[in-house]
Amino acid sequence: MRRRVVVTGLGAVTPIGNTAEQFWEACKEGKIGIGPITKFDTADYKVKLAAEVKDFDPKEYMDSKTARRMEAFCQFAVAAARQALEDSGIQVGEEDPYRIGISIGSGIGSLQTMEREHSRLLAGGPRRVGPMLVPLMISNMAAGNTAIQLGCKGKCINVVTACATGTHSIGEAFRSIQYGEADMMLAGGTEASITPIGVAGFSALTALSPSENPQRASIPFDRERNGFVMGEGAGVVMLEELEHAKARNAHIYAELVGYGATCDAYHITSPAEDGSGAARAMTEAMKDAGVTPEMVDYINAHGTSTHHNDLFETRAIHLAMGDAAENVKISSTKSMVGHLLGAAGGVEFIACVKSIEDQCLHGTAGYREADEECDLNYLVNGCEKAEVDVVLSNSLGFGGHNATLCVRKYKE
């Protein structure tokens, strides 16, 4: 018998709020966290906008020395995880620490460290390269630093599947609890790649929007969409085995009931044109959850604002949902926070959980021009009150990685 898994804690660092509650309230308001890049001079760059985290102080979550030994992607992860742990009410010192695991991924790790140390190498040779290059750079250090800071000694993993990282990380944590490897898992994603090489690289792929209007830069499913806006931050949740949560009278936000993961095996950057891979991830998640398409109230779409992704994801939803696709409500959190890459799935999962708790669905901000090929029921008029029982969250990553989570309102 697989064990039931519930969500008991939320933590977020995002371009529109540095806690889960701030983030969600901003989502409901349709607040857009996109603006001119401040981290470096963009004079020679075609891309001028990003969704940067604002007013984040790592010393609110760790001491100064510890903060200096982490790059931003790790700082964001530790902050979001600490929030989720505190929100859950779990006291690590009162639990078996080997039953508390970590599953926090980053798609890239620290480009900041790579840029800085590479410059030192070119300027002064190998002896100028700092001894902390590797531990500051490698993507697993988000999970490792979180475990160290919080004292969690259970299973500690780092899933790396590009833009599907956060969703896969939560899905793998879900499985770990279901099958008894852990009783509690802090799970999600983190990213901080708004750097000269990061923006230049994605721009060279023609993946980023060149728009200089923050209100019309990240516009998923809009006919005038022309690329995604790079964001940064972290989203981490506490997943907990149901009986453990009930025994301590925990507040249960929702129940995670299904997880589907597939690969397109098609192209390194483009999803399969017919949407078959993403569709199969959705059907597998629904099958795992024991729900039918007609039972799904809402889909938090991957919705990046690139032409191919939004078109092919629309086809995938048609394929997975059949006739029910006409009625399911859909929106993209990326319209407000940009694309958080490896952190996207974690932050968007929090939006799904809060949608169930508040019985409210956020809209797709900035949407104006309908695209006849993107013909689903996109929410575009702000926050909408609705009966929300079953929700899907989609993530698609370079390399053909597809992941879907199914979360529903908790019932005894």
C-alpha cells in the first residue's frame, strides 16, 4: 500500500514576494515582477528585462559567514526551505532526522561563480582560481546546504531536468514518502541565472523576449508572444506522510495525489510538436491520482510565452484532456514572475496549493491578443473565484523532459 502524502508547509522567494503568502497575494493582484535588468550593464544586449528578486537579505535566514559561502541559488533555497519548515511546525530536533529528506534541484547552479573564477583564470592563471569554485558552483549544493542548515539527515537529492527540475524534485520526493524512504521531505527548485552569460546564452537561442515593456514581455498564449523573460527565486514545500501529519495535528494545505514523468525523445530545445510527451505526463499523473480529465478543475500551465511551447502545450492539453479540455481553466504564473527555470515548478506548485486553499485561480497577466491556435480556456481577467478540487501543474524542460503533478483538496 502506497502511503498518502500531504502538503504541510510552503516557502517562496520570488520576483513578486519573498514569502509564499506575499507571492500568492501578488499573484491574485496580477502584480508583474518584471523590470529592467539591474545586475549588469545591458547596453550591448538585445534583451533588457528580467524578473529579479527584490529586497532579499540572506542574513534573515543565516549568519553572514554562512551567506558568504553560498551563491544566490543556494541562499534562495535555504530561505524558502526554512520558511516551509517553520510553516509546517515540524521541529527537527524532536524528529528522527534520518526520516526528513531534501529534494531541491537547480537547473544550472551558479553561473556567477563560473563567470568570476573564469575571469580570474584568464587574468592570472590557475593559481588565481578560488578554492571555493566547485562547492559554490555545483547545483546539488542547494540541497546540501539546506540539509546542513536545517539538520535534515535523510535522503538528499538534486534532480536536474532544466525547466522541469522543480516539478520532478517534488514528484520524486512524493514517491520517496509514498514508498517509505522518508516521512517528511522538503522539496522544490531554485535558480539564480540572471547573469551576463546566462542572458547572452538564452538570447542567442532566441528564447528570450526582446520586449522593453514589462507589461507585454511575458505574455503566455498571447498571439504577440515572442519569448520568455528570465526570472529567479525558489519555491520549496514540506511534503509529509498523512498519518505523521495527523498525529501532530498539522495544518494540511492539500494532498499530492499524482505524478507523471515522460521524455519527448524529440529535440534538445523544442517540445514534440504534437504535444504527445507532455500529454502522456498529464495522463500518467491523472492515472496515478485516480482522477479523470472531467474531474480536473484547473491546469497551471508551463506557459513560457515562447511560440512553440505555448502552441505545443495547448495541443498536449487537448490530447490529454479530450473533450474536457474545453472546460478546464488554465493560467500561467510565468506571466507575472517570468520563467524561474529550475525553480519554476516549485513556485508554480505553491500557486496550485494556494488555489485550492483559497478556492481562487490567478489569471494570466498581460494577455491581450487571442491566438486562434491557442484555443483553450485561459484565465485572463485577473483572479477568479472558483470551486477548485483537482489541479494539474505542468513543467517542460530542454532535452524533452516533461513532468506533471496532480494535487487535490484534502479529504479524510
